[in-house]
Amino acid sequence: MKRFIKEYLLENWTLKLTALLLSLILWMFVRGEPGPERVVAVPLEVQLSRNMEITNERPTSVEVTMRGAAFSNMLFNQPLPTCIIDLQGAKEGEHIITLTPENVVTPKGSGIEVLQVNPVRVTLVLERTISREVPVTVPVRGEPVQGFEIYGKSAKPSTVTITGPRSRIDSINVVPTEAVQVSGQKQNTRFMVGLSIKDNAVRTALNTPIQVDIRIGARRKLSTIGQVPVATDNPDFTTSPKYVSVRVLAPADSTAALKPSDFTAAVVTKTLDPARLPAKVEPHVAILSNPNGAMIIKDFAPSEVLVRKKK
């Protein structure tokens, strides 16, 4: 065995030595080369203050021209470089940022040299992040069964807090739910639906469905109930006239049974200055019994009564 190894090593030893020296020289030459230039897409990271956000379209990556002997090893063994824009102290408005090799952070010890960044400039629009509470509305699709109508709609919760860029939030007055289908309905119905926020920049912490209640009943018609007496909270005062007429929207099958005694018209005199009497006051008119909220007072006449102290 020893003889075989000795003969193998000594056979053509000059050629083997020459090949070894050439390999060593070639390795040293390649190791000392800076490597070819390559263009790589790297992530673009924008550092912002907590209360700021970007409102315009922006690239999520940029092209970086780089070179280095360890470039190929970096692609497989180390993370890619990152192009960083620091706007942590920036104010609201448009910012035009020039990108240079200094914006690119490369892995430590990679030996990568950054030559150029493309695009050279990036425009970013910053806005302050704000929050606001707005009402929730309920859109509906379709119509109830013929002879029935929607009495009212309600959402629970009735308001929601939205967060986003200042200009987007300032332009929103209400937030709708997903539309609910009422076709073929003739009684009160409950739905569980989500919010319908089309703008992806607008956010809400609410992550549960909204409870929507739709009140439905027999179709209503407008009726006038006369001779509703006007009462005062102090017997020492009187009103002129002593009665008002009330226009009420009520189910057609119940309007015939409505009487003046089903309503109240009250005048509060506690805040009146006796030295300024007589004075015109708007009475508070209400329905004594209103199951399901089916009846709605549209108006009453006269809208004001003259209040004076009794002689």
C-alpha cells in the first residue's frame, strides 16, 4: 500500500506540481477580483413616525446595481440588501427623496459595493394619522311585501371609530354596513353584517359583525287628529289656542281608532320670564302609546301657542 501511494505521488510529479501552482494562482486572481456588476431588486423600507403615513402610490422595491466577489454567495447564504428612507422627523406634505448608494444597507462582511440606485428619486406624500367616531348607516336592497314598509333601521353599535390619513378621515361623515336584503319581508328582521369601507387606507378596530335591526310593518298613511288639548305644567298659566291639530303617519288600519286622548301637547313654563308674558312657546307633542314605533308625528298646528298668566 505504501509503495502504491509513493509511486502515485512521485509519478509525473513535475506536471502535478505545475497544475497545483496554476490552480493556486488562478484562485488568488479570482479572489482578488471585485466581481461582475449585477442589478438586483431589493426591498424599499420607509421609516416613519408613529403618527404619520404615506398616502400616495410608492414603489415597494428599487433596482440596485452592485458588485463584489461574494455576491453570488450572498444571494444564497445571506439576506438581500435593503434600501432605507428615513422620514421619522418629516412633517405632512410632499417629500422628494434622492436615492444614493448610502441609502442601501448591505449585510455585514458581504464585501458588496453598491454603485447605483434606480429610480434616482422617489416622491412620498405624508399625512398625519387621526381617528374619529362616526355614525353607522344601514343601506337596504329590495322592498318589503306589498302593503308593508320599513318603519326604521338601527345598528348596534351605532357608531364606530375610524383611523387613517387626515384628509381621508375628514371626508367621511358616516360608515355604511353591507347592504341588507329586505325583499319579501313583512315583519321585524335582524341581520349580522360587516362594515363596508371601500378605502383601504381607512381602518377600524371593530372586527366583529354589526347587529342590524329592520322594523317592518303595515304601510302607513297620513292622518290629522284635531282638538288635542294643550296642557301647562303650572295651573296659573293658560294658552291660546287651547288645542292643536296633529298630523301623524300611522298604519292604515289603525288611523280610524286614533283619538285626541292618544296624544299629549305640553307647555313648560318654568323657564318663562313673567315680566315678558304673554310669550309664544312651542308645545311638546307626543304619542302616549306607540308599539313598534309604527306612528310618527309629522307636524302640528299651530306650531306655537301664546302663553299668558291667568287673571
